[in-house]
Amino acid sequence: MKFSYKLISASVTAAILLFAGTELILAQVQEPEVRPTPRNVSSLQDGYQSGLGFNVVMNNFGFGVGGEYRRVIAPQSEAMLTFRITGLRDESEQTFTDVFFGQQIVPNKFQRAFAFPLMLGVRQRIFSDIIQEDYRFFLSASAGGVASFSFPYFDDQDGSGYRFTGNELILINDELFRIPGEPINDVFTGWSNGSWDFGAAGEIKLALDIGSGFTRLSSIEFGYYFYYFPDGIQLMNPNRPVFRDDVTRPDVVLTDSSGDIVFEEFFPAQRFFGTPQITFTFGRLW
């Protein structure tokens, strides 16, 4: 009996030690269940209902200014109305500066133009459950109409649609005569001869509103801006003179039997205008 009692005691002690060791090993191998960190996902409606901002835009057409009105329409969505004034350029334009007088000249340019887009759009907040209030990211898209006002880039005295620089020559009765140059209008000249064109406008962009407070509006946007004019806008020379095939005098224009300068078609009217764009917005929310 004495032997049996000692054997039972040893067996019980071994079982306890084995169980404790197993629990220790399992505790080292098994990790506790991860508890998600609670996040305070706020609604835009908690901070403001409306916003009014002033825009400054930079794109391949130059600089522009405008304004926008925002209205919260859902917990993480806004509607917006924008109006802007921007430049409009042909994608092939290149600007050169006169080294003597500092005047900027765009070869083959026919008209200057400004665009006035009015668009309605929607902004949808993204990453609201990851990024808190200091930085609010939005995806947005807008569409609407655009009016464009274009006016002559130079004084087209002969109505040919081509600007003679004064370096071209014409052969009359076996004598060479220099064709008079046509002056470039400044930005305030030629408006009386301008015309209006109407089309569609749109943009898509990624926006970032900065600031934890909901009184000041500070935003930067990266996107793509585009216009479409069904009838096209003639920003570059529609015609150009044909020069004589003469390697010794390549600056002499070709004339027909009646002595008139021969022209050929050059740049077509452009219907689609598109450009990447950066927009800075400053204003207030309420």
C-alpha cells in the first residue's frame, strides 16, 4: 500500500507539471485575438454645410482665376458649381521673345482666345476611415458648358489668314519687292473684331482639403481639364503662302498668272482642347 501511494502521488505530480508545461507552450505559440482600433469617422455634415472659394489654376494654357460654391449633399459627398476665366491655346504653339525689344511672338498664331467655363460637379470623399480630419481626400468630376471669345492676334491687312513678317519677297515684272510686314496686336487690341464660340467643358481631379478646422477652406487639386467646340476655333494660321522652289532665293513667294500670291491650307480649326491642371482654392466654410 505504501508503494502504491507513492506511485499515485508521483503520477499526479507529473500530470500537473505536464499540463502546466503544455499551457506555457501554447501561451507562447498562440497570440491573442487582435482588437481593431476604434476610429472616429466623422461626417462632412458635422463640420459644415456650404463653402465658397476663390480658384487659381495653372495648366498648359496659362493661368486662370475663378470661383466655386460647395454644398454638402450626403455624409461624405458635396455638390459644387464653378465658374472660371482661363486662357486658350493651340497645342502646337511656341512662344519666342525678341532679343532687342522683348516682345513675345508666337509663330503662325492667328487668334488669341479666352474660355469661360461654367460647370456643375460632385465631390466624393475617400479614405475617410483611414485618414482623419486634417487631410480630406476627394475624387471629383464636373461637366458643363463653355463660352470662348477669340480675337485677331495680328492686323491681317490683306485678309489672307497669314501674317507676313516683312521678310518675304514677291517677284513682279522680274523685280523683287519686299512684302510689308503686318503688326502684332497687343492683348487689348482687336477685340472689336472678335467672335464667340460655344461648346462643352469637363474635368476630373483628385483633391485634398487641408486643415482640421471647418471655417477656412484650403484645397489643392490635380486633374485633367478639357473643352470641346463642335465648330472648332481657328487659333493658328488657316493658310500660308507657297514659296518658289528656288534654293538661291527661298524667301520668294509663288504667284499665279494674274500676279496674286498662291496660298495653301495650313492649320485646321481645333475642336478639342485638353490639359493637365493644378488648382489652388482659398475660401471659407460655414
